[in-house]
Amino acid sequence: MALADHKLMEEVGFRMSEATAGDFFALLKPRVMSLVVFTAFVGLVAAPVAVNPLLAMIAILAIAIGAGASGALNMWYDADIDAVMTRTAGRPVPAGRVTPGEALSFGLVLSVLSVMTLGVLVNWLSAALLAFTIFFYAVVYTMWLKRWTPQNIVIGGAAGAIPPVIGWAAVTGSVSLESLILFLIIFLWTPPHFWALALFKSDDYARAGIPMMPNVAGPASTRRQIFAYALILAPVGVLPWVLGYTTAAYGAVSAVLGAGFVWYAWKVLGMADDDRAMKPAKALFGYSLLYLFAIFAAYLVDSIVGRALLTGGA
Amino acid sequence: MIVADKNLELVTLTERQRKARRNRSVAIGVALAALVIIFYVATIVKFGHNASGLTPTNLM
């Protein structure tokens, strides 16, 4: 029994929460967070400086919580449009399991906590980058770009691309060209990934009034732009080998993965306007997830093996 | 001693609300305990060597 006046609570619109810890965890967008954790980890391991494993774990945890916090702020702000989209209607806020106020408080507290933890225990450059990422995703992307321009995910994609730079900065205390190339790979990967989704979910986005590329420029233009981004992404994926950061093994794997990306994008380019099933777009969406995971996994393995060979040969 | 007003209408939590509150309480407890451990261990790892140098002579 709670010591609270029932009538007073009704007057101020208060209700006892039924949200569980799982609902709050869902606010962190765990699937997006897993990608952030993985790419940040690759940036951290690829950095040419030895780091205490415990501090590395804390850095990854803080980056994950920071990314999750920006997800919670996104769900707080976007609850109105999430409610009308089939893909997002089941999220905790539009489903009524978590109140908007709870989501906002949760996001703000975790934002401050993650940035301060990273700053105090690791270094302030990585903390500043994490703070910028949260701000960019929650304010620049969610509150401004998303509902205003079809370039929303192109520019907003920068927020999702920064984690390897933060991981690198957590270890070295600096930002390098190598970490910026990892940023560039994710940055160029984002538009074809999301536009493939937007092609077969265009009704959803139209209902929510979000100006995604297929709804603004049309499916044909979107398909051409997807292919153009694929043509740029494929060689950029190989760039770390070209610049001598990795072995030829990574170069070969990234070239094959890039060729696969172009192939799937080519199939999307050839899709008919009246194709309702949109299998090529769905296939590209699935492959793009595999591509990003595989290319970063290849980079990770190459970094570890390359360093071991260097140490062994020295 | 403060005595609750017997005429005051109190909120009775439903079973679902009680379970959700318990679930949240456990999660908050675990999270705070983890935070304490993280800061405690990280402080030792990061400042352990410096801390050992804090002899009375150095502090003066």
C-alpha cells in the first residue's frame, strides 16, 4: 500500500507504473546498441596502444550505455510517430508500458552517467565524443532532421558511425585517419541500409509523415542513390588495406564483401516500380547487416593477427 | 511519532504493479551495486600506484 492520496494522484494525471526492468532495457534499443558495442570494440582493439582490459571493458560499457541513452531519448521524442508505424508500435512508450516522462528521465540520467564515467575513468576526449554523439542523435537527428529532410539518415548517420572513433580515442586519447576511415565505412553504409528498409516500409513512413527518400524523391530515385552509395562504399571498405593499416587478407575479404554489396544494390536498381514483394530490397537490407558485421570482424581479426605476427617476428 | 490519518484514502497496488515495482527495485539495486564495483575497481587500477605514494610525508 502506497502512502498517496488517490484523488490527488488522479487530479495530476499520475498513475502507478507497471513498467518492468525489461521495458527500460528495451528503451536502450539493444539491437542498435549491439552494433555500437561491436564497432566501438573494433576501434578500441585496432588502436596501436596497449590498454588495461578492465578500463577497456568500462569504456565499452560507457559507450553502450551512452548509445542506449540516446535511444531512450529518441523513443521519448518519437513516441507519436512510433505509435502509427507497425515496426515501432510495440515500443515501450507508444505501447503505454513506460510513460514519456519516465523515458525522458531515464535517457537524461544515463546520458550524464555514461559521459561522466567515461571522462573520469578513461579520458575526456572520448567522453566529449560520446556526449557529442548523444546530442547529435537525440537533438540534431531525432528532433530536427528526421521530420524535415529526406537526407535525415545521411547526416544523422554520423551519430551511428562515431563509436569506433570513440573506442580508438578511449585508448589513444586522439583521433586518427585510421579511425576516421572506420567512421566513413559506417557513414556510407547507413543510407543504402536504411533506404532499402524505407523502400519496403514506405507506407509506414508515409503514414507517420516522415520524409524518407522513397516518399519524397520516389522509389526509382532511391534505387539509383542506393546503387551510387554502394559504388562508393565498396572501395572505401578496402581503403584500410590500400593505406597499409591492414594485411592483404583484410583487403581480399573487404573487396569480396564490397562486391557483394554492389551486386545486391544492382538487383535493387533493377527492381520494377510495381514490385510489391520487393525481395531485392529485403535481400539488400539483410545483406547490409551481414556486410557491416563481417567487414568489422575482418578488421578485428586482422588487427589481432597482424599484431601477433609483428610481435612474433620482432 | 507521526500517525497516518485513518480517513486518508490510500492507493492499493495491483498485483501487476507490485510485481513491476519489485522488478524495477531489483534492477536498480543491481545497477547501483555494479556502479560501486566498477568505480572501486577502476580507481584501484587507474590510481593504485599514485595512491600508494600518498605517505604522510608526501601529504605534508
